[in-house]
Amino acid sequence: MDAHIPKAITNGLRLRGIDVLTAQEDNADKLSDPELLDRANALNRVLLTFDDDLLAEAARRQQLSISFSEIIYTSPLNVSIGTCIRDLEIIAQVGEPEDLADRVEFLPL
């Protein structure tokens, strides 16, 4: 989870048995966007964000064929916390690591 994701989303996923790591828990909340994406990639983790700048970084990497872990992007104005939790649970249950690389997924599904 990027640094600005509400705790309610993190807690809701954890209550559903989804393994979640926040940027704060990983001491990664002060990293730049490229560094945060590198960290998610090193940990083989999907990164949930509200940050438009991470979308630009993902697009840059796609153009340069630089691999990265999937980014899931949403805006708090476009999706409720409940919908976000539900959609992330679906992705966690059906997503295979090899299917999640080098992609940007937008919520709501």
C-alpha cells in the first residue's frame, strides 16, 4: 500500500485474510515514486496507489521495457472503501504473479 491509502482499506483486506504491507510498515513511505516501485518489485508485491505520478512512472517503464510489479490505481473520488476492498480481494484471489507484472489496473473493476 502506498503511503496515502486509508487504514480502513488495509484493515478490511487483512480481515479477509489478504497479505498486506504498507509503505509505512516497510519504512518505504519516504521513497520517491521510482524507488517505491522498485521496492514493490523487489518484494514481488502489487502496489495500490492514489498517486498519478506513479502512473507516469509505470508508463515510462512500459515504454522502456523496464519490468515492474503491477500497480493498482484508483482515486478516492471514484471508488468507495468497500468497493475498493471487494475489488482488491478479487484480484488477490484470482491474480497469478506472472499475470500481474508490468501492468496498471484501475479500480473500480
